[in-house]
Amino acid sequence: MKPLKVVFFGTPEFARTSLEAIHNSQHEVVGVVTVADKASGRGQKINQSPVKIYAESQKLPVFQPEKLRNRQFLEEL
């Protein structure tokens, strides 16, 4: 099979596992789309999604649009 260029969409831990499997395959992950960082908890600490943490550790391009129909995001994609 010919290697594919993949844009991965995901946020939670189980999606991180899928991203890791694709990244470790013959396919090329050209971008990762996940939710924007948000504050949570008592201290309102900014939390990043498991997918974003993995993507950044692998130096993959990360996109965090507020809305998927955002014109700037679509142009970047």
C-alpha cells in the first residue's frame, strides 16, 4: 500500500493511542487537529489534550481552531 498523508483529528487519551499508531506506521502525519487548551479545576490551570501533548513531543504541526469552519484554519489546513 502506498503511504498516505494524514491529518489526524482527536482529543482524548484513546485518540492519542491511535495517533501514535498512525505516526509509527508507514504513513505521514502532516497535521493534528485537537480542541483548544482550556482552564479547568479549582486553580483554573490551563490543560492540554493528550493528543496535543503527544503531537508536540513528536514535533507534529498542531491546529486548535475554535470552530472547524474558521476560514483561517481551513486555509492553513
